[in-house]
Amino acid sequence: MTDRPNILILMVDQLNGTLFPDGPAEWLHAPNLKKLAARSTRFANSYTGSPLCAPGRASFMAGQLPSRTRVYDNAAEFASDVPTYAHHLRRADYQTTLSGKMHFVGADQLHGFEERLTTDVYPADFGWTPDYRKPGERIDWWYHNLGSVTNAGTAEITNQLEYDDEVAYHATRKLYDLGRGHDNRPWMLTVSFTHPHDPYVARRQYWDLYEDCEHLWPQTPAISYEAQDPHSKRLLEASDFHAFDITDEDIRRSRRAYFANISYIDDKIGEILDVLDATRQTENTIIVFLSDHGDMLGEHGLWFKMSFREGSARVPLMISAPAMPAGLIETPVSTMDVTPTIGDLAGVDLGEIMPWTDGETLVPVANGEPRTAPVRMEYAAEGSYAPMVALREGQWKYVHCEIDPPQLFDLETDPHEQNNLADDRDYSEIAERFAASVEALWDMGQFDAAVRESQARRHVVDSALRNGAYYPWDFQPLQKASERYMRNHMDLNILEDAQRFPRGE
């Protein structure tokens, strides 16, 4: 077996990073994640590259912002020529496997993974394309709506529970297979769940854990529509908030189900880590835990993601690796830093593409050195009428959109982002510095034009492909039945011994 480390990436969907101030909050029932946190570098202020599934995941995998990957929204193609961490590791002779969601759009459904064990939970074609030519248009059949809040509660099986049960099953089966050692290459396995993403529906056993929870009410209650900032107003309209009467009980039930689904995911991660232990692979395996984006969970009256506010844009990030000491890091970092960090930890040279990456390795940061650049974020999908960008540096967060007033928050004194300081004379120098940084880092006119061109092209292609025979690009997992269990081209004695782990005990 190789001495190079194996890599296990555990990804979840829509997990609010404010619930992970130093690993899982004390009151969360998440024993497996707390155990992992105790041996991990824990990044308290980690941010997504874009607070939406497909853009955030593409940015994480490539180490690049959406303006580079061109994955602007949940129906934008992830081009095959964009290297991901799976490509970098596979090129370095790693086995690369994916079990679960990654929301790839386009014909390439692997993006460097040698093997994919499940299909995705969401579609792979252009059907979810927004349209900047129609500001305010609500596309009801796929846009989020607040029915997820009013219908919160319990169920023993849902579309998403069925999916994550399958993801965990295939991941554990693969770990057993990797433990058998038939392939002596090091491996990278990415296991990506769709929970705790809404709808806010949980199994009773997890729901019951939070019966007396003291955190079922937001820390910043809803404010009036009129008092919201322009983008928050757009998000409320996109979620069809006028059509729903959200009660206090709806809010409590939604948050309770969300917390319950964190515990459900914790159980699934526990199953995976137990198999890693049982197959004696833990010691030589780097483990990364993160989310693609967060969920506002009723804070400020907002739900879901698509916002640069903390609940939506901040995510948990924990890395357990020998070169990264366990402990809390409060320096702001990005999920785009994960790909260069994996390259650093695995000894894989990313130099050929580093001039075009927006992330940097976190190994020096974990060892007490400063991050060299501010954290950058972008958003150009549903609920926006023009691209938005944000910077997080030190205690400050700055948000810019060409059609909106700027926002500046001091997260040290105002962690719930209630006071926009952008127009405060006492902070004018800081606001001007960030405005200059935005101008230096982005050409907003070019960004807007690129998004509009992409949307227009995709609307043409999607409408064309829906005429006649409809064949979307959804990944179809291939199971070779003739190579499973016992078949007549195999020697039963060799098979039984080869498939046993450990052997001879």
C-alpha cells in the first residue's frame, strides 16, 4: 500500500455555518461531528464562493469564482476543461470516487471522478436557467417557496431521505471495497449529502431530540418588507412570500426539523467513519467536512440561501490532517481554499493552474500564518437582477451590486448584520477602501454581460432540446451485474478470500 494519504471529503447541503462556531454548537445532537471536530482544524469563518448549490460546488471543486467557472446558477454548464480536485488527484494516480450530490450541469457528469456511485438528486440540464431580461419573474415550478416552512414536520421517508440513505449505503460499501486493498493506489472518496437542505421534514427519532430545544426562535426576528435591503426584498418575492402566512409555530417547526436533519446527517457520517475505522484506514486518511452554502433559517425574516448574509454565505469547514493541528482558526477563509489545500496535503502540484485560482492553501493558516488575500464571493442567479459580489476581510464584510446601495458590516460588533455602515461618515474611509478593491478585482459590466449571454444561449438550447426526443444528461450509475458477488468466470475460493476483510482472522 502507498504511504500517500487517502482523502475522505464529507459534504452536506445548506448547513448554516453560524451553528459551527467551534465545531457543532454544544446544543446540537451531533456526536460524530463533535468527535471529528476534536481532531480537526476548525475554521469558524469559512465562506462559500457563491451561496447557491451548483455555483458554490463548482467553485469549491475548482478553487475558482463563478466568473471563472461560468457556473453562474443552478442550470449553468460546468465545462469539462475546468480542472477540479478530482482531476488533480486522479492525474497524481489517486482513485477518485463520488457518492452523492454535486449538481453538475452538462454532459460531463464526472469532472475528474473515475467512478460515480449514485445519480444526482437534481437535474443536469438547462431547465432551471434564470432570465435577467425578465426582472421579477417567478418561475413557480422550480423556484423555492415558503411552503417548505408552512409544511415543516415529520416523515419517515421523503425524496431527500431516500437519496441520502442511498448515498451513505454506497459510500460504506465503497469503503469496505477500498479496505480490501485490491487497488494499491491511494484513494479520494467524496460523499455528498443533500440534507439538511429544505424541505424541513425529519424522521421522528431525530425530531424528538429537539423537543425542548432553546434555539427554535431566530436571534434576529423578521423585519418588515419595507425595511429590508433591495436584494432581501427580491429574495422574499422570489420565495413567493406574499402567498404565505408564516406563523411562529411554522418557524419553530422548520428550525426543529432542520436541526433534526443535522442529527440525521451526523448518524450517516458516523456510519461512514465507523467503516473507515473497521477497515483500518482512519490513520492514513485526511478528512474534510464542509457545506456548499448555508440557510438563513428565518433570521431577518429570510429563508434558504442566495444571500451574502452570514446564515446563507458562512459554512462549516473542518479538516483533519497531520499537517494541520487541531484547533480553532478565526481567520476568514473560503471553500475555494479546499482544492489548493488538498493539493498541498497530498503533495500534488497545482502550479500549472494556480494563476487562475481564487483560493489558497490553508496549511499555513492552520499553522498560524495570515491568509494573503480577502475572501471573495459572487452571486448571479435567481433573486438577483444583476451580479453581486462581496469581500470578507478581518472584521469587515462588504457587499456590492451595480443596482443596489453598498453594504458594510462590522461583524465583530454587529455579528447579526443589523447596521449597514456604508453611508456612515465615521466609516467612509473603510467603505471607500472596499469600493476600490471591488473596482480592482471585478469588471462588473463584463460580468453582467457574460451572465446575460450565458442565460440567453441556454434558453435557446433548452427550448430546442425539449422538442422531439427529450434526453437530459442525468447521470445513470452503471452496475456491472456480471462482476458482482459470484459468477462463473470466477474461482469461488479466490473470490471469498479476496472479498474478506480482514483476512485470516
